[in-house]
Amino acid sequence: MRHARPVDRTELGRTLRTWRERLRPSDVGVPAGLRRRTPGLRREEVAALAGVSVDYLTRLEQGRGPRPSGGVLSALARALRVTDAERDHLFHLSGSAPPLPGRIRSAVRPSVLRLMDRFTDLPALLLDAKGDVLAWNPMAVALLGDLSAIPPTQRNIARQAFTGAHRVAFYADERERLNRAVVSDLRRCAARYPADPGLQRLVSDLRAASADFERLWTLRELNERHGDTKRIHHPELGVLELDCDVLEVQGDDQVLLVYSAAPGTPAAEALQLLRVIGLQDIGHASTGYPRSPMQGQDVAQGGR
């Protein structure tokens, strides 16, 4: 009978806190705010990104928490934007084995985050192979709403397309075509990662919950789409026609979706306005209240 390795709670707690404090709010697409007394991210921000309670994260950082599950460790690794080596280190400190090869990569390269930081006037989202939203920049928040408010388990374009709580009305001629593209991407992913438990769970959940997904899944279609023009309905700015380019992160099986508009177009002017206003409501800029997640837009139809 195998015995689990012991948890190094003290070092695990110190590591989590150190990695939390080295991040800036802009690294993970959250507003910095005016009164930030702690270096890096607040516990509340990391807890929201990882989908755990603040109390749970506090206990982990203080070296008195329980043994984290593999799912929690992976979620914390994504929230803290760690490298593969650092993710494996978290698993070892927790007395667990790191993810096996052949699983979908969810760790985000620091160089990719730096690239996203350079898109100061363009919304950008980073997706893994099964469509989980791994990272986004402030402009994506301004366009789509506060993505960190969506539970990490639901922060997936296929879940939002077929069962998400943040779905909204979309153009009738677009819905079927874009849903087919989302299912096509998942079927390709399933061929590349037949043993990935997260992907298996995602497909199983969607087949059980959505008749539309089940219908499209059984068609076994494979659509070739690499970029598109998206008509996004923004609650204050109206319909924006944006180009969506898909940039592949070579070697990681991840894609970066970047939204842009031709200079001089109404959509380009709208993006400039979003850059100025940022996270504030366009119609209530003085209040500073952020919009609800993906209000007025179906991010699940965002790109591929």
C-alpha cells in the first residue's frame, strides 16, 4: 500500500505568498485600485482567480491548511501564472505527483504574459487547447466584463457557449456556425489528448447538459477556421465589428485571441474609448462600478 508523501505546509505557505506578492494586478487583468497596501496581488484576488475561498487560501499561506487536491493546485498555479517547473514544485510541496505528460498544458509562459501586456489598446485572451480562458488583459475586461468573477470551472468557451450563465442573445446567423467551430475545436483536442481528465469531464458534462452540443458532437465535423470578424454587442457602445486573430503559442498548444479594428472605423473609435474608460461603466463613468462578466457579449464565440 502506497503512502502519500507528507505535506511541507510551512514551505508551501511561504511559496504561495511569495509568488502572490511578485504579481502585479495588470499581470492578471484586474484593476489595481487606489488603496493597495500589499505588494502584488491581494489574497482575495488570487482566491477569485483560482476559485477557492479567501479563508482556504489564508490557511494554506499560514501553513495550517489541508492537503490541497490536484485540481486546487492546478488552479492556484494558473492563478499565480507560474512556470511548469514551479507548478511541479507546488505539487511536490503538497506531497502529490505533478500532472503526467500528455495532459493539456495550462501553465502560462511569462513571455506570453509580457506579450499580452504590450497590447495596451487591444483586447486579448489566452486559451488552452480545450478552450479554458487562462489569462486576459485589461482591455479584454473593458470589452467583455470582469472575467475573474466567473468561477474557474466555468471559464471555458464551450461551457459558456452551450451552458454558461453569462450567455446572451447573439446574431441568429452566427450562433450555429460559431457553435460548430467550438465543437470542432474540442473534437480535435480530444484526438490529441485522449487521456486528459479535464477534457473528458468537459465533453461528458456538455453532452449531458446540452442537446445542441450532443447533436453537433455526433456530427464529427472538422471545420478549418483561423480568425474571423466578430460582431460583439457591447451594452453601452452597441455592436462592434472586430477582427479576431488567432495566434498560436508554439509548443504549448495554446492560442492568443486578439481583437482589433481597422483605423478610422467606428469599432476602432470604440476601442479607443474603452481604453480611456477602462473598467468603468461607459454610461456611469463617475461611479467606477465594473460591468458584470461578459455582459452584452458571448465570449464563448470569441474566436476560433
